[in-house]
Amino acid sequence: MDNKLQKAIQLFQNKKFAKSQLILKKINTSKPTYASVELEAVCLAEQKQFKLAAIKFEQSLLLSSNKTEKTNAINNLASTYLKVNDWKLAAKHLEEIVTLGSNTASFEA
């Protein structure tokens, strides 16, 4: 893992969201990854910058490479829209999660 990303994670874990977000912003300008963009979005959400967080969660969704990442990004989008009382968009994203879940292999009980 990149040293800068590791530093941003440490700052985040110590609840230094603004400092972590500054490092992540630099990383994401040159080499955005799902993890770095998602963490930047969470930092923004922790700072109550929900509109910017939603934009970053959308970007992380585009960078997601598997179902777990995609589900996580969509769930975070839904949570962000709930925080700003945008029930319609929150419901849309929650429905996407249900659809993703229904695409898994079924089993008989």
C-alpha cells in the first residue's frame, strides 16, 4: 500500500478527517483508486460536506472492481442522501443494493 495512503488512513483513524482528506485529494488528483476515493468521500461526510461526499462516492463507484466495493459505494451513497433528507435518491440507491444482492447465485433451504 502507498505510504501516502497509509498516512491518510492513520489520520482518519485518529479522527483527523480534514488532514486525511487533504492527503487523499492529492493522491486522487494523480492516481485515484477505489480505496483512496472512497476514503476521501468518508472524510468529507465526517466533515458534514455531504454534497461533495456524494460526488466522491459516485466516483468510487466508477472505480469499484468487485461486487463488495460496488455495494459499499452504493450503500454509502444511500446513507449520504439520507443525511441530507433526499429520500428519493436514497431509496434509488438502496434499490440498487437489493438488485445487486438478487443477482447472486440462489440456494435452496
